[in-house]
Amino acid sequence: MSKLMIGLVLGAVLGLLDGLGAYMYPGVAPMMTSIIIGSTFKGLLTGLVAGFFARKFNSLPLGILVGLTTGFLLSYLVASMSPDPAGRYYYLEIILPGSILGAIVGFATQKLGTAPKQTAYP
């Protein structure tokens, strides 16, 4: 499987698990569908970025950093625009799992999968 596909599949699966983790907060029950879809989409985007980076660069520390940063930024965007009815923002609850997801996907895309084949031009 290619590095890009590893990133997309792992990002989607971990994003889904991240979204399902919101079941621990009973106050968000009416928003569970959008939370699960949004978290899965965040995971897909993070996997896409990490997979593209892994195709171009073979650096484990930079791959983890790119995944972590992408997960952090996407999670921050979601956390900053979604307060609960009382006006409370869930920065830690959204950004921490999103950043961890990014770091894991960044690691996996560097360690697993196949790099694109280099072709020699005649």
C-alpha cells in the first residue's frame, strides 16, 4: 500500500475513533453525527497531508512534526468555531486527540507503505 493510502486509511479510522470518543461527554449527544463526520474528515485531511509529505521526504522526525502540526491546526480551527450553548469552547478536548492522531499518522506514513518508484528518463 502506498504512503498516501496509509495516511488516508489510518487518518480516517483514527478520526472516526476520535469522534466516537465524544460519547464520553453526555452534553454533546445531539451533535454526535456532526462530530463523528467532522472528526473523520479531519483525520482524512491530516492523513492526506502526512501521506503527501511522506512521499516527498524520508524523515521520521519531520513526518511526525508535519502530522502533529496538521492535526493541531485542523483541530484548533474546529475548536475555535464550535462553542457549546453556554459559550464554552472545548480546546483541550478537541486539540489534544487531533494532535495525537496527527503524530501517529505522521509516524505511520514514514514507517509504513511504499514510496513512489523513481523512473529514469532515457
